Amino acid sequence: MTTFTWTVTAMSTLPEVEGKTEVVVLAQWLCAGADGETTADIGGNTQFTLSPDAPDYTPYADLTESQVLGWIFEALGENGVSNTEACVQGQITSILNPPVSPSNQPLPWA
């Protein structure tokens, strides 16, 4: 059974947006999967736009990884999250059960 772990690996900010300072506009993330000793991962980035009426603005220094992951999951949507995890699962499955490739054989009549 694969366990998935999502992490934020970097964030980019603008100095000021709509009177708010150090506004996160991009987060880079990694989705890693582990099935026993077998691991795989896929990374990506998600852009954000601060809503002018955002009542829940949190200063950069007070952000938590859980909060930023929530933004990423919301932006990706349920399908985006499950598709990302499915890609990681596909990598793990291919490592554990390598696909069989056809090979050239000598012609039986040669």
C-alpha cells in the first residue's frame, strides 16, 4: 500500500499586493509516494492570486505548510490531487512490476 506525502519545497512572494506584504504568488511542491522500500515522486508548482477581499490573509512569517498545502489542494482540485498521486503510483508500480518489452527474435526460417 502506497503512502503519499505532500511537501512545499519553495515559495515566491511579491513585496506588496492590495496593501498586504510578502504575498505568496507561487508555491513549489513535491508529492512523494512510498510502498515499502520503493519510492517515487513528482513535483510541480501552483500559482496564486490574492483576492482583494481575502479576510483570511496570513502574514508570510505566520504561514504553515499545512495552510499552503490547503491552497495547493484547492487550486489543483480533487481530480488534480488524485491524478498526481496516480502518476506517482504508476511510477511505483512500474518499478515493482517492470513492463515487459518486446524483443527481436531470429526468424524461425533463417
